[in-house]
Amino acid sequence: MGVLERFRNSRTTSVAIVFSMLLIDYLLLFAIVPVIPAFLWKHHQKSLNISVEISCNKSTNDPSLFAFNVTLPPNHNSATEKSESQKLCKQNMEKAYLKTQSVKIAAIIAAKPAVQVIANLLMGPLIDRIGYSVPMFFGVIVICTTATTFGLGQSYVALLVSAAIQGIGSACAMAGGMAMLMRKYTEDEERGKVIGISLGAIGIGAIAGPPYGSVMNAFAGKATTFLLLGGIIAAIGIFQVFYSRLKIERKSESEKVTSLWKLLADPYIILAATSLMLVNIAFGIFNSGLPAWLIQRFNSPKWMLGLAFIPVCIGYAVTTNVLSFLPMRNMRWLVALVGTYMSVAACLSLPFSTSFAATIGPTLILGIGCGLIEVNIYPILAILVDTRHKSDYGSVYAIADISICLGFIIGPLLTGSLLQLISFSWVLWMLTIVLFLFAPFLVFLKKPIQGKPDQETESLLDGSVSAKNVEE
């Protein structure tokens, strides 16, 4: 019992739980990306009345039956030529099929952040009213269910629904986890440290997710790939039950929480949330437009495209973890400002890259800039709630999560629509202008006006505020 009590009273345990939840959530999010094309192609092969093998055999014997003709060197013997022709035939058929399925692939990737935006509107106020422990555990159950369905699902609809449901679990895990950390850690420097460590899990998940998904899917199969993640998140849920005891914290009338809509009316919170959204729009544009741009600009092979995202994820993960150990009280607005201008430099310089290797610098700078912004904006949001509203963190971190999700939705949508009219370079330069003009407004976060507007208004209505306070 003594060990259990020490476990429950340890603040470090809360950080470990939040870190683990976010890590598995983002591993699951990014692991599905390389699995989707292989799954769709395999499912398509099974649904064909005439197998791809037979089709390729026929196209090899009669090239007029297939659109992709391959010219091989004359020193190849007939058996080798036929084997390589069939192999290239299958690859070309796969490319042609997946090109027609790009909307399906994009729908699965976008389903999670789209649902997460809606879920946050409900989960934030709910966490403020009943506490974080029950919503967090519910989020763990949902993520575990998603991982299981990803592993066992045998249809496109099953994957799409699972991705959408994951958005609900992510909203519960992110908002509930951050609310728990803000309750446990009340000092600004402590908050910055634990937020940096927790957000580092996102970068690690983004780095490890695609290679984990592709390697495990190739050697262990889709079911093992995701059931393993489901088992890990289930174990995290058990630890969370022992730690937080799943209690509902009902608020009394005197402890009435600030509504989500009043927080959205606070200009300082809107300013901070907009900063998160814009930098994630930049990341979303990179994520959706960079692979095609690399192919068009440098004719990069397919295996190199995933490597382009490693610098941005490393920059983000390293920055969030390093900054968490540095004292930055009263300097957070300035560091966020520097991060914004670093994002400006990344978006401005990437189109001038002359080789694949030259893109490492801009993408690394974007990751560092994104890390500088997020690891400082999150503590600023906590300070704004403490000084201008009631100290309930569920809604304000739901707003932060909504901003990040909107960035991941708007970025790819902008890229997909504007690339029909202008080049990828001009999409980045347009965002550069927006970020450059927005950055100076972060100065207002240096010394936000303090006071709890809701309480003051209520006191004025009750006639309990002195004339002196009214004048102030």
C-alpha cells in the first residue's frame, strides 16, 4: 500500500502517462500512412475477377494488352526478360491504381484531425466540469479500439471509421493529459519543462511512425503492427486507473467554470491559438506538397520521400526536450516570436534548394521553429487562464488542440487547391507573408492585462465593488 501511495502521489508518473499516451497516439497516426497504399492495392488484387498475375502474363506475351511497355537490354535472356517485365508490369499497375485512389488515402489521413476538432469542442468543457481522469481513460479505450480495428479491419470503410474515431480518443488524451499536468505543476518553469517533455512524444511518434508501420507491415503483417500498439495503450490505461482512481470531480455553483466560448472571446487566447494554427498550417503544407515537389524538382526516388520529413521531426523533438530544461519565465513570448520568424525563413528558403540534400536545412529550421512556438505557447495559455479566468485547463487546451488540428486540415487543403493555380513555391511564399505580418502581434503576449473579467463583471452587477475598484 505504501508503494501504491507513492506511485499515486508522484508527479513524475503523470508526465510518464501523458508522454506514453501521446507517443502511442502519434505512432498510430503516422504508422497507418505507409500501410494504406499497400492495403488498398492488396485489397484491390483480391477483388479482381482476373488476377494481376494473369493480366501481367498476358501483357508480357502480348504487349498490346497493357499500356506500360518496357524495353530491356538485349543481353537479357527470355526468362529474365519475362520476369522483369512481369515485375515492372505489377509496379505500373499498382502506381496506376493508387493514383486513382488518392482521394481515399487523403480521406483516411484527414478524418482524424477533422473529428478531433469537433470532439475538442465537447471534451474541453466536460473536463472542466468532471475532471480529467475519466475523459483520459475514455480516450485510452478509444485509441485501443482504433488500433485493434486498424489491425483486424479488412475493408476501406473500417479503416476510415477507425481513423475518425481516433480523433475522439486523441481529443480526450490531449486535453485531459494537459489539464492533469497543469493541475500537478503550478510553477511556470515546471510547466514549461513537463510540457516540453510531453510534446516531445509527438515528434518522436512522427519520426518513428512511418518506418515502424512500413517495416512491421512488411515482416509481421498489418494485424501485428497495430495490435501491438493496442496492447501498449491498454497497459497505459491500467497504469492511469491506478494513478488517478477514475473519480468525477463535480463543481459547485461557487466554482462555476469559464465557458469555452468566453475563452474564445479572449483576444490573448485567440492570439496564442492563431500562432499554433499558422505554424501547423506550414507543417501541413510541407507534409502534403513536399513529396510531389521533390519528384518534380529533383526526380527523387520513392524511398527518399519519407526521409524528407525526418529533419523537421528531429528538429521539433530535440527543441521541445531541450527547451523544457531552460528557464524562460517572462521570455516565452520572445522565444515564440523567434520561432515564428524561423518558420518564415524555412518557408522562404525551401523553394531555392538546389538538391534533395539542400532541403534538410529548411525542413530542420521549420521543426525547430514549430518546437519553439508550441513549447512556449502552451504555458502562456495556462498563465492566461490563471490570471484572466478560472484555473480550469480543459477548455483552453481543447482550443489549443483545435488550432493544431485546423492547421493540419487547412494546410493540405490549401496545397491541394492552390497547386492547381500556382506552384508549390508560391504557396510557401504566400504563407511566408502571412507569418511575417502576424509575428509582431506576439508582442502583446509579453504582459497581458491581468484580472478575471467574469468575476469582476459579477461583482459589479451585485454592487459589491467599491468605487475605487471600478475606476481601476
